[in-house]
Amino acid sequence: MRRSDYIETREGQIHEKLKRSLDVMYLSVNQEPKSKNSITTQEKKDFRESIKKQLSKQKRRAFRGNIILEIDFQTTKDNPPAIQTLVKNYLDLLHKSLPEIDSYREILFKDDSQIKILLANYYLDELGKGKPEIRIKAYRYTHFIKDVELADRIRNNDFKEDYFSSFRSSNHWDDDDDDKRNGFNENYFDDLKELEDGKDWYDKNFGTDYYQMQKHYLTRQIQEQFLKQGNLSINDLISLFQDSFTKNKKYSDDDAFQNIWKIASNLISVSFSWVELGGAPVKKGDKKVFKTRLENKLNEFQKKFKILFPLLHPIRLTVFYTPPKTNFLDLDNLARYIIPLVTDRLKPPATFRLSYDSKFFNQALKRESTLVQKFPQNGIGSYQLIYRPRKEETPEDGEIMFFISDGLYFGDNIWWKIDKYIDKLEE
């Protein structure tokens, strides 16, 4: 079999994915994550030195092209900085020249603008058993797009016939988003209504504490199901990136295909929980207008989805950013505009443990729910920022849209989802 034919088979595609996977860069520094205002000069030096040594050991150098980057923070100290503050600090340490500290420059990448997808996760040391750490995973953006294209091929069984073809089950490659496919568990709504209708009876027979704990539990279950509906599915991701697929490059000037891709993308953006913010602040005075617009949108969101308030379940923030014609805003800076306002308005719990009122617990439950590490009551522990290229119809000021989803399981981001889906092919 010719190599060109072999690559188009399942086995060939598995081999190509394996080669790409070897290009993923994994880095780790055992250091307490700190903000720019609290990190010492020595800690900056140690962090950069550690990254440089790991790159040298792996015989790697700084990325020159666009990348997808994931950064995880494992904190152990009380009242750690907000996630967007940490991300900004460590991304700067990964590429900026700091002559007062060392002679390094462009350690992991050349410029923030290379980061086209930014994923960040916060791991809080709730039980006091963790160790401080900063973990980084980076990958060429072009490789990630090829992975999404492979997911599309899996979905459509778009391979040349080979030995493995006979083993494919017609239902094996369905979308893996069980929570989205199964929808809401209506029993939680019915149980909550029954509980509220019978409040007097429950108070009399079981006590007020029992009623409050049951209401809390049922409300949080409903919120969790609601938030899971906002997770991006494999089909969503394919729709978002399909105009960048190698096989579709030949249709880049075809209006019919462009319209199909636009419609598919728009179907995602009309999801019931999206918040549209218009363009990013790029000139003097825009920040105040942007803040007011965001506050108004969040007010509308809260009125529309009353079941989510007060929030009892941690959330992840997903932001789609299409830049304006001028004054491109780096993704880490965009996060610093949006996350504080969303946190202040929606007040999501940093962990679901903080949403419980311990006065309703017996002593055993109180001990179990006790947090060793202290941190702010409200906060966002996970976000994903996704750059989207400008199109002919894109407004001059660009576009920003975001939604909230289940933030309890940090691993369930778009990178993890694509890899998990492809793993089925390898299995």
C-alpha cells in the first residue's frame, strides 16, 4: 500500500495522531502560585530556570507559531490570587525578557498573541493534602486543528478501507456528550416542587434543618444539570473549526460552503445560556462602556435563569473572542476584563463545599466539610478562551460571546474532549 493511501486508513490516522501527540509539551514547577505583587525575584528566577532546564532536557525550544496552552495551578496557601491574575503573571514569565533577573527571552513562546486557545484551571487544597505546583501543557495550534478534523473523520467514518473497518460498530462513534443528550432529570424539579409545597409538613415532622438541606441538594442538582447543557459537544467543536480543516481549504472561496459553516457556527451561538458582549474595549473610554454592557447582560441573564441564583455549583467560563480590525487583545488580558465582573455579579462558589451552611450539619458532616485552606467565598476556578478569526461579516470592533457551564470537573475542556473522542479510535 502506498504511504498516501495508508495515511487515509484508520491505522494510518492513529499513527499520525501518535506522532502529533509526541509534540505536546509538558512542564511542571513545584512552586506556590503567586501574583505579580507577591512573587519574589528569586521565585521568578527559579520558575524561569526550571522551565528552561525542562525544555533543554526535552530538546525543545520556544514555539514560533500559534499554540493551544493549558495552565493548572495547585495552591496551598490561604486566600490565593484570582485565576486570571495568576495566568497573567506566569504567561509573562514564560516569554518576556527580564534583564534584572536573567538573560532568558522567549522561553516557551515569543508573544501572547500566539496563544489562540487558553485553558486555565485552579486546584484548591481543600483537604490540606496537596502540594503547590504549576503545570503547563502546550501544543501547536495546527496540530489541534488536525485533531478536531480527525474527530470529524471518526464521526463520519471517513477512512479508506483497511483491516480495522470490519470492527467498527455503527453506533460506536456517536457524540459522547451523554449529559447533553439525556437532558434534564425532571424528577429533581418535581421533587423540589413537592418539597416546597410541603414545607410546613417537613418542618413539623423532620425539622427546618432537614428541609433546608433537601432544598439545597435538589437545587444544586438542577443547577448542575443546567450547567452541563452548556458544555461544548464534539459536534459543536467540529462546527467551530471546520473551515480550518485541510480538506476544506479548497472551499475557502466557495460562498455555498462558507454559508453552511456560518449557519452551523451560529447554531452554537444561539444556545440558551450565551451572553453576547459586542466588541472588546480597544480605545480610551471603552472599558467603562464594556463594563456597563457586561453588567446589563448579566442582569438580564439572572432574570432569565432564576433557578441558578444563588449559584450553589462551581462554574467554568468559556469565552469566544473575535478581534477588532485594530488593537488585538491578548486572551490573558481579555480574561482580566471579564472574569472579575462575572465573579462579582454571579457570585459562583469557589467550591461547592462553600455553598453549604454548616449549621445544618451534624458533627460528622461538619468535620467532613471543613476546609483546611482558606480562600474567597466566590471565584471562577476554570476557564477556556477561544480565538476565532475575523470573517468578512465580522463587526469592525470584533465580537465577544461567553457562557457558563459545569465547573466541577476541570478536565472536561475542549482539548480533553477531543483527545477522549479520538481515544475511541485507538481502542
